[in-house]
Amino acid sequence: MKWSPDLAIGIEHIDEQHQEWFKRADDLFEAGRERRAKEVIGELLEFLDDYTKKHFADEERYMQEIGYPGYDAQKQAHESFVERLAQLRRDYDSSGGSVNVIINANKIVIDWLISHISKMDRQIGAYVREQKGR
């Protein structure tokens, strides 16, 4: 699954981070599909985990700066997803590096990301546009 412009929320730095997230998630999927070494997939999983935490921290900081009223719900969704990523990593490690786990995990991650951007993050962009229109 690739990034598409209809996922843009209209806040440049957040959109850029979302695009990078999609690129790396796609890299993870390709590594699994191509049956590359477990170390490569492990490194990509670690990058995604670190990048996700950084992205969520940046997004949460931005929401606080603009006084976004949906901050608490966003933070809760972010925390839930970070735990889900950790569980996916545990599943991968306990499976001995199963490619099927990675392919299924990637689908779960991409589906969540699309849903989160489309529903929750899009509201941040709408809030910013509404505030500018006042």
C-alpha cells in the first residue's frame, strides 16, 4: 500500500512524516515478500517503532501548540498503536522471523494508519483551517 495524496491532512510536516511512514512500511512489506534476511526485517521493524514514536511525539506537541481539542483521544490512539507495534514485534521474534507474520503485520499497520489518518488526523487539518478562517 502506497501513500496517496488523498491521505494528506494539509499540515506539511505531518504529511511528510506520514509519507515517510508509508515508505518504510512498504519497505518492510517488500523485505518480507522478497524473503530477505531476518536482520533486515528486524532493522526495519526497529526503525518503524522508533519513527512512529517520534512522529506521534511531534504530532502531539503540535496539537498542544495549537490547542487542539481532540488531543486526549489522539494521544490514547497513539499509545494503543505503539503497544500494538510492540506486540507485532514480539510476534515476529517469537515466530523465529516468519515472513508471514511480517506480511500480516504490515497489512495491520497500513490499515490502522490509513484509518487513523483518514478519521483522526484529518480532523487536525480541519481544525487548523477553521482557526485560520476566523
